Amino acid sequence: MLILSDTAALLASLWLGYELRFDFSIPLSIRETFPVTFPLAIGLQLLSLWRFRQFEVLLGHFSPSESSRLFSSLFVPMLIIFGLSHQLGSNFAPPRSVVLTDFGFAVIALTAIRLAFRPAEPRIASNRRRPRRRARRAGIIGAGLVGEALAREFARRRDLGLQAVVFFDDDRMKWGKRVHDIPIVGAPEALLNGKGDLELEEVVIAMPSAPASRVAEIAKILRQLQIKFSTVPSIYELTTGQAQVGQLRSVETKDLLGREQVQLGNEDLRHCLQGRVVMVTGAGGSIGSELCRQIAAHAPRQLLLLDQSEVQLFQIEQQLSEAGFHNLIRPLVANVLDRPRLEQIFEQFEPQVVFHAAAHKHVPMMELQPGEAIKNNAFGTLQLAHVSLQFKVERFVLISTDKAINPTNVMGATKRLAEICVQSLYASHPNDTRFMAVRFGNVLGSSGSVVPTFTKQIAAGGPVTVTHPDVTRYFMTIPEAVGLVLQSAAQGRGGEIFLLDMGKPVRILDLARQLIELSGRVPDQDIKIEFTGLRPGEKLFEELCYKGENVTPTCHPKINRLVCDAAPLEQVRGLMDDLVWQADLLEPDQLKRLLKWAVPEYQPQYTKPSPPKPPSLAIQPESDPLTVGIEALAGTLTSKSLQAIALTRQRPALRPRNAA
């Protein structure tokens, strides 16, 4: 394509030179020399362009350094043709005035062709004449727009201390081309054959939108060659302005486990969020803070940040203020168990969309304190949902977890209870607030998750502790998970549980080895891996739905919809009231046994052996589950506990006030 366009431009330039020389009336005698003069002049120019590698320039990446090479590649044939014209006359070469005119037009025309494909970005100034300290020889993997911008950044910023000397790219059509006079030598696998010849000291992966599997393959090659490598920020960070292309960082686990950028239906999100008052509970947490960042970018009228931790609330407030959302946000310190405070907030700010991310999520900790999980995760959700219904909120989105499926821990069981609460509330009021839940697995980088733990252990020299060699988990990056939560909220009709496509489960042992290798060390040699056994409440693998459930696809390929029958609201209310009353009275194991009656699929792990079930106990369909559960525990409760239970059973039910 470039050869053809250059040839056409050179022909036009030479013809225009003749027209101007003879005042647009070329004599017949001169026209008769065209079969000799045109091939000679055009041939010499094309040969010079090829010699100066001007046909290897990648369209769209034309820099000032290449413009000087283009000038030279046309100046040399101009001198030769000028000399031939002087020696042989105009019968064998174009007249000298035509040669000079043709040269000027050719430079302009060929430069215009190359600039026509150039993005409208600032041109880099050549630093070749400036004194600078020795720069490290760097290769760039990815010769796209980001790679080209990175090469310009290296040339512009001497403080980076890097000089791009070679490009690698998976696109075969780019091989043999040049970007800013830097050759594209082939795919990254070419490093395996030519590392010594290239003398690379560092490699930068400039493929922010590449699949994580490909990034992992490239990282493995670079580790094998023992070349220092880094990467550019993610495409999400680049497009949202959170980072610049020159802000290099080490390759992290999220680069290797994350997947392609989530494509969101912006029109749906705009309809759901733009111009609305949006509330996020748990706004200072990992998921909550990312929800705030992404929601703020969709221009809500006001963004309410609700959290009971003023420290975390202050941190997300500062982040959003620095990003330019100061006038948009309103931080609110509140507890979802404080009904009067919630009513005050809803009455004052009138939120239209609520994202409920506040929850106790630490599995082992909640095993020891099940009462707190019951109150915060389950009853707090029901209470917030009631207030949302009372104040006519349009959409209520519960952030759930894959641990709610066949739960083996208190956290998962209470999150399943939270799902039951919002489903039953919607079933009893289908024409009011749209209640929905979004269920997904682990997110990379969240507080208390496995990746930060492994990173600290590696930094301390090991050992890295893994619970079991076969344990697996689903992972996704926080921005990806939150983007899909927003998309689910936009398309939710009410009563659904949305299941996010988590990809394939990741073996935690493989993750540990990968992190050790990323640190430049060898697993089991430099850093030992120890197996500690599953912790209380943990299981080998997680699930996203129960067998036999009716899961249907949605308009988004990464989101599935689950609609199931809801429990009667009055039964759920009564059950929740009783569980909350017992939460501070019973021992952890006793509470777990009661929780199992509320969530039959829950398989609790007791700290003490479970007592045998009384042989006379029979559960009738019309029986009160909690009463039966308490009777089943009669052999293990102290007389003091039984008296307390009896008293609480006589109290009026703890119903949310003004409930519909």
C-alpha cells in the first residue's frame, strides 16, 4: 500500500513540475521524452526510498526523526538526476528546474501520506543531540498505539533511562516494518533465539488489552531468559486517566489472571445512573470503593458514600475528590443496623439506586463470631432493603458471593440468607423497588485476600502457606467485577440473582508458584511452600449455582440470570427476628445449628462435636423451624440460656418499623 501510494505521489509531483516549468503547456517534443525521463526519475527515487527503508515505516507512527530520513531519501536521487540533466540534457533526464520543483513536491506529498495515518497527538522532539546519561536498551512488546506512545515517551523523557531499540508484536503484518525507525522483528518468541544479539537490558509489555493468558506466556518467556520486565498500566487505568502510559510497573497477578476488558452497555448504564442519586454501602471496602469510582464516572446527580469506618470513608472521599468529583460525593458515617439513622439519610437525600456492598467477609473470623455475621450480613440487608422500599428506591442491588452456594461457613450462609431476604421482599412487592443480587467469586487485590497474603510472605523470605494442594477458587479483577455488577443492575427487572462468568477456577498452589516466580525466585528452592490444612469453614472448591437451578443467559455474555421461587416474606421476617434475638445469647456452635435450620443446605463446621439428635424429634411441615431447632439444642444449652431464650420468645417481634 505504501509503495503504491508513494509511486502515485512521485508521478504526480514530477508531472506537476513539468506543468509549472512550461506554464501548463508542455511542448510535444518534451512529451516524447517522458518514456525515458519518467522511469529514470521515478525509478531512482523508489530505489533510494527502499535503500533508506522508507517502505518499512508503519503507517500511523511517523516521527520527526523519520521525516529527516525521508528528506534524505529524496535528496540523494534529486542530486543524481540534477547531475544527469546537466550532463546529458533534457532528452534523457528532466530539466534541472523540473528536478528542483519535483523534489519539493515529492517531500511534501510523501510526508502528507505518512501524516495522514498519524493520530492527532503531540509529536516528540528528538533528544539525540542532548547530552544524556546512558539509557538501558529496552524492547517493547506490542507495536500498537500504546507501544508507539511508549517509544515516544522514552525519547522525550530522559529520566526514564530507557531507549527503545526493538519492537515485538504478534501481528505478522507488522513484522519487518519500523516504528520511529525502530524495527519490528517478530513475535515475542523471537527473544528465545535472539536475546544475545539484541543485548536487551529490559523489556516492557505494552499490550494493555491483550488476554491474560498471552501476558502469562510472555512473562514465562522473559523469566526463562532472566530479563527484567515491566508493563504499562491497564487499559482501564489508561482510558479513565488514572495512569499515564509512561508509568511502568511490575507485572502483577491481576495481569496474569484478569481477562479482556469488560465491554459495558453504556446506554444502559447511562439510563440507570446518570442524573440519579446513588448510594453505596460499604463504600470504603475493596468492592465498594471501586463501585464509587466507576459510578462517579457515569455522572450521577449525587453519590452517597456510606460506611461505618470513618478511616476507610475518608480514604475513598480523598481519592474521589482528587479525581475531580468533590462536588458530587457525600460521605456518610452510618451502620446498616441503625434504622433511625438510615431513615434520616433516606429522607434527606432520597437515593434512587442502592448498591449494598457492606458485609462481614472474613470467613475464619465469622466462624468464631457468627452472631455478628447474622446481624450485619443478613438482618442488616433486610433492614436496609425495608428502608429502601419505604422510601421508594428504584433499584436495590445486593453484592453476594459464590460462598452462598452449599455454604460450609457462617459468612456464606448469612449471605445466602441476605439473598433470600431481598428475593422474598421483591416477591411481596413486585411493582415497587427492583430488588436483585449479584453473585461472584474472589476478587484480586481485595483486603485480606490470598494474593496480598502471599506477597507479604514472599517479601519476608517465605514460607508461603497454602491450605491444601487441590484447593481452587474463582478469581476476577475488581474493576471487571464491578463493571459487571453495574451492567447487571442496569438490566435487572427485579427478583433475579445474577451470576457473573468467572472463567475457569484457579488452583491456589499454581497461583502461589506464579507469584514466587514473578518475584524472581524459584518455588520450593528459594521460597518454600507449606500446606497448613483447610481453615474452619473453607472448602476445596466454590460453586456459582445449585444443581438443577434454572440459569439463563442475558444480553451480556459474561452475565447469567437465575430466577427462583421466593420464600414468604412473613416467614423470613419471623425467622430473622428470632435469629437476631439469639445472636448475642448463644454460643457459636449453637448459633450455627440454628442457622442451618434457616439455610438447610448449610453444612456447618463445629468447634465441638455435635450432640446426637433427640430420637423423639420430628419436624412437621407446619412446625416453626426455629422452635424445633431450639428444642433440638435443649440437651446442650444451660438453664440460663434456656431462660434467656424463653424471655426473648415472649418479646414483641423485632420488625422493621413502617414496613410495607
